[in-house]
Amino acid sequence: MTGRTALTIVLAAGEGTRMRSATPKVLHPVAGQTLLAHVLAAAPKGNGTSLAVVTGPGHRAVAEEAKRLRPDAAICVQGERMGTAHAVLAAREAIARGADDLLIAFGDTPLISAATFERLRAPLEKGAALAVLGFRAADPTGYGRLLVEDNRLVAIREQADASPAERAITLCNAGVMAFDGRKALSIIEKIGNANSKREYYLTDAVAIVRDLGLEAVVIETGEDEVRGINNRVQLAEAEQVMQARLRKAALEAGVTMIAPETVYLAADTTFGKDVTIEPFVVIGPGVSIADGAVIHSFCHIVQSSIGKNALVGPFARMRPGTSLGEGAKIGNFVETKGSTLEAGVKVNHLSYVGDAHVGANANIGAGTITCNYDGFGKNKTEIGAGAFIGTNCSLVAPVKIGKGAYIGSGSVITRDVPDDAMAVERSPQTNREGGAKRYREIKTRGKPPKSSD
Ligand code: UD1
Ligand code: CA
């Protein structure tokens, strides 16, 4: 793009009644991110850009989400919903600053791409006063129709005000527009509410531009990109479109997926080279997967990083804050949370590793639990590099297992174990060695244990 400045106004004051939800519409998620986040990700950013989000009164959560994503965003509250033109004027101050390009987008249209915003800006550079994003609707009902005469856009007619002949038009208004930023305010201020709904329609800007002898143009795009979301059926449809896009992008980037249609990705998932994802895997927000890692079937992974050549699952659950080092392995029915597992660590079966740091090449046997919660607070478990934890151990945090230490199976470890020590701590019921008394033994051990496969 040339050095033109851009202000983007995102309209998000709608109640979203048809979502039947306590959550404002634009905060519902698609591919692990809010609808608003998707729109803001596509909007022009960086030098020379600014952003305003129009919210309804009492929509503090929408304002917070906008600020989280774009700390520079201006939040403009539309006191009363009186139409899309009225909503745009809630950002009057920002418009008056006169960016070269003024872009208007809807917060409930999450599939819009950055490239489309740029395509809409291009005609402005060539002197058009207004560019409208249009699409051919399979079913145009409900959309504003684009009235074109001699290849020129002359007006937009809303469904409620359209004649039967106009209703037959399938070229529709997507809702995204780009104005010449210096002319925009005077154009939008001329919009009245003489229509069947008594609303101020932004779409009337087209006829005004024409009356002023200025040029309005249509830029066309596919319907999938401009699906507006009004209910949860449309939310699910948008999810489908987005997932198809994300899977295709992942495949093109070199990820192997045997059955991509069964893999759910988040918009921010990142992949290295030669990653393999087996069928039926769900990846939530904040996940990175490095080169050569394999995610076996039926895993659920959120806010975690997976190192090079690491192996996950089948049937593993990685909860937020898990970091898996190079070549590390977590196997079936293993749950992790808030834990770092360094390179080469193995947790092959049936374990819970929470709030733990596990040093390189440690081996955690089947059924091991880090007892991180004592009913009052969360406590940390530290397991040193090369340690060997036998099967069915409970590590009662806070506790530290030294480097190279060896923990006998069935132990309930309540006290720290020094480096290279061998520890067995069993309750009377499971104790073979100590008769009726609780058994605890720590001794220096000879040969270091071998890691299992
Ligand atoms: C609008 C367009 C229509 C287009 C369709 C595409 C107008 C008048 N109509 O119709 O031509 O085909 O989108 O989906 O622009 N909003 C506010 N404040 C308001 C009114 C709306 O913030 O007072 C916001 C809504 O939250 C929503 C967006 O503007 O994000 C569009 O409003 P909506 O009522 O959904 O317009 P449509 O009837 O769908
Ligand atoms: Ca709508």
C-alpha cells in the first residue's frame, strides 16, 4: 500500500438478541478467538492506522476485548441504536481527524480478510469517494441490494424498502465500505431516516455520493468472506468456513493431516515443518507445535507449546501453560497443566502433571500424580533431570525430587528427595518391607535407572 493513512470503524453496538446469550454477540468465538478479534486482525494496522470500535452502552466487556487487542483503539459508545449511519457518527471525533481512508466494518462479520480491506482502499487512491464491498448472495433475502446502472453503483436499497424487482437482485451489500476520509463526515451527516424502519442507514451514502457528482464503486468478493453472524446456526457455519481455511493453510504450510476434516485448529495455532496431526484432535488458542512433532489421535491441547520431535497422545490433554521440550513424550491418558517438561522427558501413561517442572530426560511412570492442590492453594513439584519416578506414585506438593533420584513404585512422597537418592515411602497397607508401620527409606543408589521407551 502507499503511505495513505486509514481509520477503521468497527460497528459492534448490536444487542445480538438472536444469539440468545448473556454474552455480547461480537464476543462469541470462532476458531478460539472472538468475532471482534477476527475483524480487528484483518483491519489495517501499524503506522498511519487508527481504529475505533462502536459499542452499546453497558458493553464494557466488548471495550475491554477491543483494548486488549488494540490498545490504541478508541471506544465510542452509541447511546441508542438508531441505525448503521448513526453508529458510525458515534466515532465523529475520530472521523473529523481526517485519515486518507475511512473503513467501516461490522463486528459480526469475522471472515473478512486483510486483503479485502486493501482491495477496497485501492479505488480511493484513484479518486473514488466510496467503495462498497459486494457479493452475489445465494439467497439475498435480508441484505441491502446494490443498484447498478451502466456499470455504475447508484444506490443501495434495504430489503424492507425494496420493490419486488429490486428484491430479485442478487448482488448484495456486504456491509464493509471505504470512504474518502476527508469527504466522509459531510456525506454521512447528510443521511436521513426517511425509510420504513426510521433508521439512519449507512447504505444511503451511495445515493448521496452520486448526487454530489462523486464516484461510488463496487468491489466484489465471495459470500463466504462476508457471512454476517446473527444466530448460533450462522456462528457454526462461520466456524466451518474458518476451520476449512485454517486446515488448508496448515496443509499448505507442510503439516500432515490424515483426516483434516476431523482436526480443529485455532486461528493463532503455529506450526513448524513436518508436523503430523492424526485424526480427531482439538487445538484451542495459544498453541505452537515445532518441527517434526506428532500429535496422535484424540488429543485436546490449549495454550501450550510443543517442542521439536515431541510426541503427544493418543488421548492426551494439555491444559494451559504446558511446555513440552524437544523429543519429550506424553502418552495416553496423561493430563498436564502449568508445567514445563524439558527435552526428552517421558510421561507415557495415565498421569497428571500439574504446576511442575520436570528436568530433562526424567521418566515418569504410569499412574503418577503431582498432588498440586491441598484444598487451599496450588503447590509446585520439582523433578530433577534424569529422575525416575516408579509407577503409581503420588508426589505431594510442594515437593522436590532431586536430579537422578529414583522413586519406588507406589510411593506417596511427602518430603524432598535429594539428588541421586533412592526413595520409597509407602502407607502401611501397601508396604511390603516395613510391616504394619509406614515405611520410608532414602538411600544412595548405585546404578542410574534407564529411561523406558
Ligand atoms: C446491514 C446493511 C445491509 C447489508 C447487511 C450485511 C445497513 C442499513 N444495512 O444490514 O445493506 O446487506 O448489513 O450484513 O447498513 N449496528 C450498530 N448500531 C446500530 C445499528 C447497527 O452498531 O444502530 C451494528 C450492528 O451491531 C452490526 C452492524 O452494525 O454489527 C450491522 O447492523 P445490522 O442491524 O445487523 O444490519 P443488517 O440489517 O444486517
Ligand atoms: Ca446483520
